[in-house]
Amino acid sequence: MNKVNETNKRRTGFRSIKDILAETPKEITSWGNWKLNKEYQVLELLIDGEWKTEIDLERCTTPEETWHCVLGLDSKSWITSHDIADAIEALRYLIGYKGYWSK
């Protein structure tokens, strides 16, 4: 991680998604109907194998922007509460959430 990224991490408590995805691959790459697409840096929602929507992980650079992505899911009339909960779990896992936005 370069000095600018390290300073931003200390200031915001957030690592960039590029830094997270560049690490050794983690074992978990799916949460319910959500699948991590590392190539495009998105979480894809696939229901019965059909693409429904995605979360652009490059937009999730602060807690506020991440929460905005989650709130955007709630505006979709067809999405279930389980799908939203799974998206939050995926973001927690990828970002390293431990009761606060850090690491």
C-alpha cells in the first residue's frame, strides 16, 4: 500500500477495494445469491442464475458511500430482505468490519 493510501486508511478507517481484492484470495466468494466478481470489482446478485443487479465495490470507499449502496437496494421492489442482509454481510466480510469501519 503506498503512502497516500496508508494516510487515507488512517484518516478514514477505510481500505480501498483495490487493496482488499489484491490480498490473498479469501475462502468466501458468495453470500446467499450474491457472488463476488473480482475481475470487475462488483458484487453481483444472481437469482436462479439470472443477473439482477450489482454493487460497484469501487464506489464503497467510505462508510457513507457504502451505506448509500445498501439503501439503493431497498428501492428495488423485487429484492428480498434476505438479499439485502446477505449484501451487508458480504460488504462486512470484504471490508473487514469489526464493529467499526477500519482495518
